[in-house]
Amino acid sequence: MIKLYTSAATPGMILAKPIYTKEGRLLIDREMVLKEFYIEKLKRYSINHIYIYWSKSSKPEIQKIITEETRTIALTAIKDAVTGIHMKKEMDIQKLQTAILRLTEELMEDRGILLNLTDIRSIDEYTFGHCVNVCVLALIMGIALEYEKKDLQILGLGALLHDIGKVNIRSEILTKPGALTEEEYKEMKKHTLYGYQVVGNLKGLKEEVSWIIRDHHERFDGKGYPSGLIGKQIHEFSRIVAICDVYDALTSHRVYRPGIPPHDAIEYLITMGYHQFDCDLVKIFLKQISIYPVGTLVKLRSGEEGIVVNSHEDFPTRPVVRVLRDALGNPIEIRKNVDLTEQLNNGIVDILKAV
């Protein structure tokens, strides 16, 4: 039995203790399997904590951060934009704006929820899925920064279109399964300027959208491209999209390499936060996500298995884990909490699923 924040509860978890209202009335009895409407009921009654069983029969479901319908609308909008540029040198700006509005509205409905970064994954073409993922991450950061809706619209459009310049890159370079040659890499880098030129000829887009497209590969230390801008010479929108772009690129499976685990990508962002990226914006990014949400089943380097019971805002890759099984897979009677900030030789090596 473990204590869990209600905000981290997912359908399929089994209650270990009955839940009562403040007046003493039974709300939900023990042994009940949580359903979505039960969780909503708990939130309405301001029940902040619950007790659940952890067992192989428990099958938590991941709650989507955006609906499949809205994701499909965004995917269709970016695909149609690429097709429009190819065929007619134009795109449906209104369709893109509608997609951004829907994404923004859904994300703002759950402003208090930390984003589990696996929630936005979907099986679709890398280029289009990547654009939608970067857009979602950028909007979450914009919402955290309390941007007005007009600025969220600009940020979202720039993020969704950030790779539009790749329409002018040869497909054999884009889909090459191995490392690019020096000449191929030089050509690939031109997608930022190609994209800037593409949108520069369109009516109805704010200038900042084109800046995002041009500058999302600029780096805080001046070692990016195309212009080698330094620090806050780079517009804040572009600095945001740079972080989101790198995170999603690192964790996505590509034709030439598998994606790396989210915690490794986060470690990279933290390390590079004093060089390549705006450190303050990296901190904002980290505060909006939950790599290992409370309730996540994990395996430690020690071989032990357990469940995340707490996290550290400044060290998101090293939460507190309650050990439930020893290194041989046997349940343990006296359970212990392992604070991974205090055991630097230990760490999470895998996320487990209850089956």
C-alpha cells in the first residue's frame, strides 16, 4: 500500500483504504478500481491523497495531455501546410491558427497538471509528429510564463512551422540512415533560412513567427546558426522552441538512431543550460514536466523495483522511490524509501508497466 497524490492517480489503480467526505460519508470503498469519473469526484471533494495497492494486476492508463482529435487536427494542419508550399507556394494560415487555438485551450484546462513527457508521443511520421510535439511543449512553456493568448498563438505557430524550410531539402538527405557528410550537413543547416524565406512571402503571419523558424538553431553561447546570435540577441520565442526542439529530437526514434530515454535528454538540457540554452528557460521547462510522475513503477540500477513517491524540483531525474521488490524480484516486507539525490551511484534504469 502506498500514499499517492490524487492528481497523480490514474484509471486502473486499486484503492487500499476507503475514502470518506469531511462529513464522514463513504465516498468510495476500498478495493474499488479507479475510473476516470471516480478521480474527478475525488478532486471535486478536495481529496488530496489516496492510498492504493501496487500489484501486477493494477493496470494504470496514461491520461493524454491532448486529445487524439486535437492532435490529428494539428498533424493535418502541418501536413497541409507542407503540401501547400510544395504545390502552390502558399498555406492555409487559418487552419494552422485553429489548430493552435485548440491545443492552447486544452493545455490551459489542466494548467495545474505536470506534463508526463511520454503523453505526447504518438506513432506517426517523425517530421510531422515532431512539429506537433515541439508545438505542445512550447505552448506549455508559454502558458507557464503567463503569455497572453496572442503571444501563445505566435509561439505556437512558429513552433509548429519551425522545420517548414525542410521542404527545400533533398529527401535523400532528410531520410539518410547514416551520418551526413560535411556538405550534406551544410545543406541541412540551410533549412532555417529556407523556412524564413518561405514564410516571409506569406500574408497573415506575424514577423516573430519567421524569427522562430530562422533562429531555433541559434545557441545562447553564440555557437548556433545561421547567424551566431548570442544570449538575448535571440528572441525569447526562439529560445523556447530551441529547448523543445532538442528535447523531442533526442527522445524520438530516427532512421539512423534510437531515441534516448527522457531522463538522459533532461540531463543533457540541464548540462547545456549554462552553454547552449537559456538557463532560466530550461528551469521553466523542468518545472512543467514530470519525467517520473508519482506512481510510476521503476527499476533501479541496484536491480530493485519500486514506485516513485516524491520528486525533487531541482533534480527531476532523481526522485524518491519506495522499494517494493528486491533485486531478485521478490516482494519485500519492510519497504524503504530511496532518495536518489542521496544515492548517486544508484539511479533509474527502466520504467516498468504493471501487467
